[in-house]
Amino acid sequence: MSNTATPNSPTQDSTVPLAQQRQRNLPATAAFDWLAAGWRDLWNKPLPSLAYGVAVFGVSLGIVWGLIALGMDYILFPALAGFMVVGPLLAIGLYAKSHALETDAPVRLGRMIMVRAKSGPQVLFTGTILCLLILAWIRAAVIVYALFFGLRPFPGLDDVAAMLFTTPIGWAMLIVGTAIGGLFAAFSFAISVFAVPRLYDERTDAFTAMGTSISMVWNNLPVMIAWGAIVLLLFLLSVATGLVGLILVFPLLGHATWHGYRAMK
């Protein structure tokens, strides 16, 4: 009997390099298959998913309103970017629904909110790490602003576009800030995209789940780049709608991420 592990085998052959074990040879177009599967899960017993999306929209709107009311609008943009960091964690209830649909288990909003992950507290530990990563990104964004504009107060949301797009310093800050933000985004995407689904689905620890997620992303770059682009585009569309789009987009991406995890497992 052959000892070679198949892509979906839960066991690993120690004679096969880890990179080869994590290689799924999926084309970039597989990301659209995940999205289609997520769309089907969304509209299969849709009310719990849509209620979940409404809750995420309400919390997001409250955070944005709070930052503006407290005069902290200068961190609004990095905070919105940080939303994508914790997105996989917030979507854990959607993974629970997709898993229930796979196993013909009852789908209830209560079970999606009070999720019992197989890894237990490790999910909370992972959430703490992701929140620290958001704080680091926000601090880096403030430092980048200070390096280019010194002690100049943030001009407010009405005037920030003119400051950034009509001055050489603004363009320089955009280039540097985008490069630094891209590094934060790539790292956070890699450690979290499959880590939280695995913590829900298997009994493991946070660092193993995050390390496995990084390995899966690195060894399947074509499909993961395509998936990252889809997530970014849909999130930007949600922002363009004043976050209302999250009501539909967030559950769609949550269900689709579960199917991406199952394809990579």
C-alpha cells in the first residue's frame, strides 16, 4: 500500500516535503468556485446568514461613528483596513452554518453566535493576536503620517483627499503607506484566512493553525492571490455603499472561506 498522502488526507507522509504536502495545484479560477459555493450556502436557509450580516454591519457602523465622534477620524482608514484582519475571526459563525449544511445538521442563528469550536480557547487567543496586529498597523499608519506631515493636525475627512492627491508629500505618503499597509495585509491574510476555520474544525493550537495557514497560502499562491483580490474588491464595494454592502458581502465571504478551507484541507 502506498504511503503517499493525498491532498485531502488528514495524515502526512514524512517522506514527502511539507511544501509538496501543502500544494493543492488548484487553478486561480478555483477561487470563483469557492465564491459560488458560498453563494449557495448564503441562500440555503438565508435568514441566519443575513441576520449575521446585519449584526456585522451594525457593529462596524458603530465603530466608525464612535471614531468620528471621538475625533479619532485620523485612524479611520487603517481601522477599516484592520477590519479585514479580524474578518476571518468574526465569520466563525458562518463556518458553523456551512458545516451544518454539509452534515445536514439544524441551522440556527443561536448556534452561529454561540459557536463551540473544537479548539476552544485557542480561538480567543488567535483573536487577541489579530487585534494586536491591528493595533500595530494603526500605530504604523500614525507614524507614517507623522514622518511626512510632522505635527500638522489631521485635516478631517472632507479635506484629506486634497491633501493626499494634490501635493508631492501626499503622494509620497500614499506610496510608502500603501507599501507598508500591503505588508501588514499580506501577513495578516496569510496567518488568519485558514487558521480560524481550522480552529473551529479541529482540535489544535493557535500557532499551529496560523503556521499551517501561512504554509497553505504560500504553497498555493495563484488561487490565494485570486481569492485575496476577490475579498479586497468586495470589501471596497461594501465601503463604497457606506458599509451597507456588508450585510450581503460578509456572509458570502464567510461561507466561501469555509469552502476554500475544505478545498485546502
